[in-house]
Amino acid sequence: MTRNIGNSERIIRAVVGTELIAAFFITGGGGWSWLYLLGIIPLATAAVGWCPPYAMLGINTCKTR
């Protein structure tokens, strides 16, 4: 797996994922709040630095040196 997510995008994904997961715990997990758990996806892709849909579509936001 070659990194295909740039540093700035990784930071944004980590922040969004963390906020969604925190919102799940703040709302108490009732009703439709389980959708907040989808924050695991951007958090995981930020941690790994690789996004499967980006790989399938040939997108790469890493800076080339």
C-alpha cells in the first residue's frame, strides 16, 4: 500500500473522524446517532495514509518531491 493521502488531508480526516466519534458518545448512542460511528473510516484512513477509493480511482494527494 503506497500512501495516497497528503499530510493536510490526513489531518482533516483525523479531526473529522474524532469529532464524529466524540459526537456519538456525547449524544448517548440513541436513535440515528450510530451513524456517527462512521467517523471510524476517516480516522482509520488518516492513520494509515491510504484510501481504497482513491487507489481505485487513481487519485493521489501526496506531494511529489
